[in-house]
Amino acid sequence: MITLDQPTHRAFSTAVAFVVLTFIFVGLRLFLRARAKQLSFLSDGLCFASLVLFCAFVGLMLEYILNNGKSDPFKPSTPTDLAKFLKILYVEQVLFTFDISLVKLSLLALYWNVFGVHRKTKIVIGTVTVGCVIWCIAFTFLAAFRCRPIGYAWVPVPPPGTCMSRSDVYLPLEATNLFFDIVVLCIPVFTIGQLKLSKTKKIPVIGIFVVGVSVCVASIGRLIGITRGDGAQMFFWSSMQLGLAIVCSCLPLLGTIIPRKNKATSYSTSEYNSFRGRGGNGSIMKLTETDSRTDCPWMQSSNTQRPERTQRARVDEGTDSDYALESLPSKNTERKEVTVV
């Protein structure tokens, strides 16, 4: 049994821990969404795809570490070992670029559903989404085709003029990635001021911000690892960055696992849907909509027919529904009465 050196052991342990952690969070997310019949092909599908790529990213590097036969596999000492390491690094960089983009797009798709009520918010989310897509295409292409032909990417000393410098590709990639991390993190921070959240709903919001800041810190650490050419540090921070980003994308949807107390006079979304499903009992419930910028978040029911753009049932102040974050109310919500039989 080979004893790994301290930097490699730290990178190995961190990668394994985040694979387990992301499996738990994504599994909880999909379970809760499926139970509520709210699975989204876009946001949930992108999140699941990012988990699959993350496992491929970690698995490839762990296989290299375990089969290398050395305590410091990130410091190749022969041309053969260096070529193998460069080949792994090439594939890992392409996987990382595409995977981190999927996580951002998953979060932006969720933002669109939660905050995409006002036109200005939609414009911001749409603009950032287009920017992330362009970034993904551009830098995935650069990472994959840095050398012509591609095989020179893992040649220790490629012929002059056949490859772009690694620093010329990876440093701008990580710097712009950090920029988009900050932008995506700031969207809910500026929008959340329009919501009056109960204590239960504040927990996921705070969690999103804290984990999002941690992702930015990991991005800075990875940038430092790239500048130093430290393979162990790059893998350590890359695993942490991808893992934290996936966890962050799941936090807004895990509010239902937090115990809560509902007021006797309030109806949660699940109670409302359950009431609607009791056909033939002759019961009638009236839900009144009012325009209040200070009310709690409004829930959009996917099973309810909306007379205009949307139909929102008012939730009493302090009441928690089935989701940690819900869609914002429109500014011009008219007073209506909806009778549900």
C-alpha cells in the first residue's frame, strides 16, 4: 500500500468527501422535487448532469493517483509519467470547464422560476445566462483545441507554434469564471430584498450566500494553483469548487426538510393541493389575492389554471410552504377571488 504525501492525501480525501456530499444533496433535491411533482427538466436535469460530470472528473484523477504507484503522482519525474499526467490534466480541464458551466446554468434556470416575475430581473438573468453559455462554448473550445493537432497537448515539449501557452488559456478561464461566480451569487442577494421571509426560509438563503462565497474562495485557490503549476493544489481546489457549487445549487430547494410550525389559520401549498384533490365533497375554499410588497413569497401551483399570466394563492405572513424560495409577486396583482370546488 502506497502512502501518499500530504498534498496528494489532502486532495484525495477532499475529492472523495465532496462526491459523497454532492450525492446526498442532489439525491435530496430530486427526491423532494419528485415528491412535490415539481421536477424541472432544465434546472434539475442540469444539476444531475453536473453531478455525473463531477463524478467523472474525480474518478479520473483518483484512478491516476491510485495507479501511479508513487506517493507524489502530481510531480512526474520521467517523460512518460509527464506525458500521462499532461493527458489527465487535458481531460480534467475540459470536464471542469463544461461542468462548472452546467452548475451555473442550473442555478440560473432556478432563478428564472423563483425570481423571474419582474421584467428587469428577467433581463438580468437572461443576460447572465447568455454570457455563461458563450463563456462555456469559448473556453471549452480553447481547452480542447489549445494545440493543433490535439495530441500535442500532452507532449512534454511540443514543437514551436503548435500550442497556446497553458497560462494564456487557464488564467483567463479561471479569472472570468470567478467573475461569473460573483455575478450569479449577487442575483439573489439583490432580489431577495423584495421578499419578507420567515425564519425557516432565511436559513437556505443564508446558506446559498455562504456556500456561494466559499465557491468564490475555492476559485481563487484554484487560480493560485494554476499560476504555481501545482497539480495537487489544482485538483484540491477544483474538487472543492465543483462540489460546493453543486451543493449551492441544491440549497434553495431543501427548505422542506427543516422542521416548521404552521399557523392554524394558514394553508400551505401542500394542504391547498390536497384540499383541491377531494372531489365530490361539496366543500368550497376561497383564496383572496391582494397586492402587498411586504407579504411573504407567493407560490405558483403548476396544477392550477391561471386566468391571466399567473395565479398566486396568498400565504399568511410567517407561514412556510413546501419550498424554501418561491416566486415573487407581480407588482400589479389585482384583487380577485378564486373559488375552488
